[in-house]
Amino acid sequence: MLTVSHVTRRFGQKAAVDDISFSIEGPAFVGIIGRSGAGKSTFLRMMNRLTEATSGEIHVAGREILGLQGAARRQWQSQCAMIFQQFNLVPRLDVASNVLHGLLNRRPTLSTLFNIWSDADILRALEILDRLGIAEQAPKRAEALSGGQQQRVAIARALMQDPQIILADEPIASLDPMNAQVVMDTLKRINVEDGRMVIANLHTLDTARRYCDRVIGMRDGRIVFDGTPDQLSAGVARDIYGADASFNEASTSTALPSDHAPDRAYAERMLA
């Protein structure tokens, strides 16, 4: 169980995440949607301990994770895998080595520097790549792969950690529709088959409706919606994105703004 209690992150006088609280039971697939600057990415980075919280607590299975330091913090980061929009692979390394880097927090530094891995670790990496349908790419440099293939390598690297939770920060924002579907199908299959909680920042209502068990909408650092995908109405979209109130409910199946779009104008055009 995940419990977020009054979590805040301030940058100077501005609250990027402003006193948010919610809980998730079981291995749910949760989507977080909202405008640029809503606080989605900051929240995921706080969960993974890449960004420090200003205040609040996050408990996972009864363990408070925002106060962890040193080895305990690194152990948590291995249990809470992060997938990024831009893949964060090492371009000149082969695919298998990139996947094996999911074990960085559990291995001696020298072994990693010299790219020394056990036979068991290599076999597991290849099995994960095979599961994701890209085993044949194992010897290739990561930079030689398509965007969709690179994102699946990033997912394989996350699975190498054997995490409790997978955090995905706009995992399909850089992909074409076909590759986006493959990546989202992969994350959903991992969620269902492995029983792993997945929390993903998403930028379309269609994607949230199709893949998520629950959707959280953020605006200006606060949660303004928390419900099921079928509750994502036009009114909800207006609350989250601030679009003009004249837009009708049928428009909510259309793509909503990415985190790199001029938010209000984009939302109004796309919801119209």
C-alpha cells in the first residue's frame, strides 16, 4: 500500500507540489494528468528520491521513504524504478549492458565500471528482453534502436531491478502512436502479470481511459481530480486544464496537451 500524506515541494516561494494526499491499495495502474507545471514530474521525482520534499510523508507498505538516507535510500531507489521520457540509456553501450545497469545500486562500483556481470545476471537480462520482444537487439548499441525500442530497453532495465513500483514520467511523449501503444501495452502487461504498481504521468485522456485503473488530475501543484477513467468528463478536463467552459463532453476523447505545449491555448484548440 502507498500512502502520500501532505507532501509539498517548494522552489523558493513557489509550491511545485502543494500539500497533496492520496493512497493506493494493491498493484494498481495509476495515471497522473495535468498541465505543464502542474507538479506531476516533481512528485514522481520525490517518490524516487531524485528530488527532496519540503514537507510531508510517503509510506510504502508502512515504511516512510522520504526520510531515508545513504544505503537505505539507494535500496528504496532499487525498489522504485523510474522510466523517463528521453529513455536515459547509455547510447554507446549495447542493449544488454544498459539493461544490466538496472542493478547498479546492488553491485560494487568497480564491477560496474569494467562491465563485469555474472552469468545469472546476463541470462536474466536476456530473458527480460525476450519477454519484451527485443531479445534480438541485445548486442546492438542503444543509439541504433528506434525510440520505441529504446523505451522498451528502459522498461527492461527497470524490470532488472525487480521493483515494487514502476514510475513512468511521460513514457510515450516522444513516440509515434504505434510505438506509444506498444510501450503502454508493455507497462499494462507488467502491471497485470507481475502485480507491480505502475504510476505514469500521461498527457492524453484517451491513454488514461484505456490503461489506467485510476486517474489523478493535478493543477498548480494540487490534486483537483481523483477517480476512475470513466469519470473523466469535459467538466473534469476543464478543472484540470483550465479550458474554456463551452467545450462539450464528447471532446474529451481528443489528445490533451503534452508537458511541452502552450497549455491553455493548446487545450482550448484540442478540446474544441
